[in-house]
Amino acid sequence: MSNIRTRFAPSPTGFMHIGNLRTALYAYLFAKKSKGQFILRIEDTDQERLVGDAVKAIYSTLKLANLQHDEGPDVGGPCGPYTQSERKDIYKKYANELLDTSHAYYCFCSKERLDSLVDETGNRRYDKHCRYLTREEIEQKLASGIPYVIRQSVPSEGVTAFSDLVYGEISIENRELHDNILLKSDGFPTYNFANVVDDHLMKITHVFRGMEYLSSTPNYNLLYEAFGWTIPLYVHLPHIMRDKRSKLSKRHGDANFEDFLEKGFLPEAILNYVALLGWNPKSEVEKFSLTELVDAFDVSGISKSSAVFDEVKLRWLNALYIKELPPQRFHSLAAPYYRAISTPVEVNLLSALIQTRISALSDIPDMVGFVDSFDGYSLEMFDSKDAKSSALLAKELLPDVIEALESLECWSNEALFGALERLAELRSIKKKQLLWIVRIAVTGRLSTPGGASEMCLLVGKELALERLRKSLSRLRAAQPVESE
RNA sequence: GGCCCAUUCGUCUAUCGGUUAGGACGUCAGAUUUUCAUUCUGAAAAGAGGAGUUCGACUCUCCUAUGGGCUACCA
């Protein structure tokens, strides 16, 4: 194959679905791997389903994902226009050609007649009524202005087979095929026609698309043959599922790229994760940058069965990406989440602490919640089997802690830790016991973005001492509970 | 209903006739530690079912079951 060209052809009907993103990714990877072109085409032939900003969402997603197209409506190219609604004349011309060669025919059937064709299972199958109209009848109906569509004329015998790069040999009996509508009465083509014309005209060599097109591909091949065009290679992709039963759906609210960004996932992580859904790199490597993906990608690694989207694993990958962010970069990503905090804290320190401890940016509010809300935490938190500490021990030790920290000259992590370490030694207890207590007493949280000394450092001397005292008085006020 | 496709641990997957069926996420259990978290080690965890073909099937064939897709003047 001399010059590989792939395309991503979304229809602007809403947000960018995560499954679409993966299709775009694979098409991009495949093209780039062989130094070919990746083309963006907007399939806006259904005027009723168009959504206002959907095209914008497509551009922004591709940009954020760093999937740069070589040709497209916004960047132009030799095969434009790249928006189907601007190509009506082209489809018309090719439809006429099909009409001339009897591979297509005018159909004047009304909606009512079509509806009367439903069978006992509730399905409708066009009976090819207009296929047998005489030339005179056609001329007459055309002349009297009856609305019409143009339908593909499929042979009623034989089989149409093709070889998919993922699914292998697929063959379907022609009698199962429908006389699809190619051109709608509003003059717009259907997907069934436009994709063939455009893929040919845009010199697409490999068609990447969802496996829902597997059974209509024979129709398209018949069209290519009717035109005498070369049939592209097909790469049909398995679906990404929400669970075993249902596809990931826009309806569910969390299946599009924007939503994941909002949840605090990094584009690189999402892309990396999605690449692995339904494709295996034939190695144990799981973390890939975009360029590494280009290098590693191979259609032979694409699987045939659908894959369930697992946000838990995405979180794991995302955590990896977050950890390796330059500190300044992480801080600027995290900063918006700090706006809600009213207690003054050293945010740079906060960032440094949480960067290694979160899997998504949206974990931040939970993680830093203790900064503003402290009162009323459960004193049972002092009881830890693991740290061998208890509320009783806390009540006993806190006065000493307060005293030791009050007199601390230098409020640094080293000084704090040293002081607490000495105190533990003095009271001959394990430092882990003490540190557990101090950490809880200062934060009121079981899980914190750092250890005891770091938490003291973060909230500052004044607030740390205030909280230690508060915790102590709460412990003193509490009725001693009999050990159960 | 018809046609097409799929089916390995909970999830993503490896295996392309001969393996103790491997890895990753998650889970659980230990260990380590400048405290939380990390890290490390270990464990539990799978070939939908049934017939064939074969010396031998997760791998090939067929049937069944289950799931998905298509069956629109949607893509």
C-alpha cells in the first residue's frame, strides 16, 4: 500500500463519545504509523439530528487528545469540502450515474405505503415496488413533482463477501440486503451513500468504524463495484460497553470525553486507557504516550469482542500520569480546586503532598476537606489496631504534644518530626502511635494527604495548636467507653 | 422473527493443537517505612454448555445457550 489514508467521520450530534474517540485514535495511529494522512470529515447529512456546538466539540476533543488531522473542514486539503452538507452536488452527480447504469432507481413510495409494509415481526422491508416502474411512469411522476428518493438496486441472488481486517471473512446473501435509500427526498445523501462516495473521492485506503456497519458493508461494496471503484480495506471495531449488556451511552452521562476531563482525568491517560480497550500491544507494557502508541499500534492486536469500560483501571493509569507531571504543572491543574478553601494554607506544599496521592484531580476536594472542616469528627478515629493507638492514649499524650510544639522555634517538617520523635522516645512508645494521634488530632481525618508532621506544617503553628487543644478537650469531655 | 458478530479470572487481556492457562487493574493477606499514602511479597480468581475432528483441544468444525449489532428518508 503506497499511501495510507484513514479518516475519522463523526456526525455532529452531541458530545464526543468515548467510543468515537477510540475509533479516531486507531485511525490516527494507523495512518501515522505508516506516515499516511489522517482526515477529518463531518457527516452532517441528517439535518434533524444536528446539534449546535457538536462540531466545536469534535475539534476541541481532537485538539485536546492531540489527534491532529491532516485534512479537514478547518484545515482544508485537496479533497474538500470535508463537510458532507457542502457536497450535495457531488452526491447528486454520482447518484445520477448509478441511475444511468441501473444500479439505482427512483422511488416515489409514500411514507404511508412504506409503513404498510411492516411484517408480523414489526419490521419493514421495502418490496422494491418502484424498481419496476416503466420509463414513462417515472417521467410522468417526476414531471408531476412527486417527491422521490433514490434507492440502491441490489441483486437478489448471489452473495457478497469481504474480508475485514479484524473480523475476517464476512459473507452475506444478497437476498438479505435491502434496496437502501441513497439520496433522501431533501436531496441529502444517507450515510449508506455518502460514506462510499466520500471515502473513494478522499482516497481513503482503510476504513475504521464501529462494528455496527459490518452487516451493511456488503451494500457499500456493491456500490463500489457499480462505480468500478477500488474497495477500501475495512477495520471494524468492537464496541465499548458500559457493562456486559449495554453499550456506553451518552444517556448515562459519563461516557464522553468532556465528562472525563471534568472528573479530573488527563487527556493522555484517557487516550492511553482507551487505546488498550480492545487492542493489545503484544507486550506487558500498559503505559504509552501517543508517540509510543503510534509505534506500537497494529491492527492484528485488535480484538473481536466488546470491552467493558472500567473507570477503576482508568484511575490507576491516571494516577501514574498525575505523578509524573512537573510540580508546577500539577499545581496549576490543582489550583482551581483550592478556590473553595478559606483557611490560609501553603498551597504549594499542599500540591506537593497531594500530587502523589490522588488518582484524579476531582479527588482533591475530598482530600483537602479537612483544611476547612474540622469540628465534630469521630473520636473513634484515634483507635487504630494497626498503629496501636487509642483515644485513651491520645488523651494522655496530647498535653505533652501541645507543650512540645508550643515551644518549637522552627516550624519545619524536620523540626516537627524531630520533636514528635523525641517525645515518643521520652514516653517510651512507638513513634507510629504518637504520629497517628497527632495526625488525627490536627486533621480529624483518617485519610490525609500527608503524615502528622506534614499536616502540622501545612495548617501552620497557630491552627495546629488550636486544633490539638480542641481535640484534647473533646477527648476529656467524652465519657470513657468500656472496652467491648 | 431474519441476518451478521462475539463468548478465557469481577474487569482489560495473553495463548494462534501439547503451558502448573501468563500479565494488568481491583480484592484479600503479610512485610517494609519519617508518620498518611507509597513500595514490596504472596494469595484467591477464568476457557458458557454439549457433540465431534485429533494421540492430544481454550485453540479447528457443528449444535445449543447467552450477549451485542443490523433489519430508518439515523449514522
